[in-house]
Amino acid sequence: MWLKSLAAFAWGVLLAICIVLLSFHLLPFAAGLKLFIGLLLGFCVWVTVMAYCYSRNTTKAANMVCGKWFAVTAAANVLLFYIPVY
């Protein structure tokens, strides 16, 4: 259970940061509204990922799926960082 807790916390934080940063790049709102949406979205994503990790039978199964999602969102963030938005 400790390994699931550590994996759930770490993946929850990492995926929440990546998804909120991705939404921050894509939303066409003012900065204050983006921060508010990011706060709400980040908490919801973190809780969802933690619940997902606890629902898997093994830590390895949760790590595989969360690792794939992290790779996709991190690659999207890198692409959006280097592509200029006008």
C-alpha cells in the first residue's frame, strides 16, 4: 500500500502540473481566469490520478499507464513551448 501511495502522490502531482500547464498554453482567457481554472483543474486531475492508482491491482500497472500519459502531456508541453503563438 505504501508503494501505491507514493506512486499515486508522485503521478498525481506530475500529471496535474503537465495538464494544467497544457491548458494554460491553450486557453485564450486572461491570466487571472487561467490561474483559477488551473487551480480547479489541477486539484481535480490530482484526485482522479490518485484514485486511479489506488484502483489498480499493482503499482506497476498504475506506473505504466501514468507514465504513458506523462510522456504524452510532457511532449505536448515541449511542442507548445517551442512553437510561437501569435
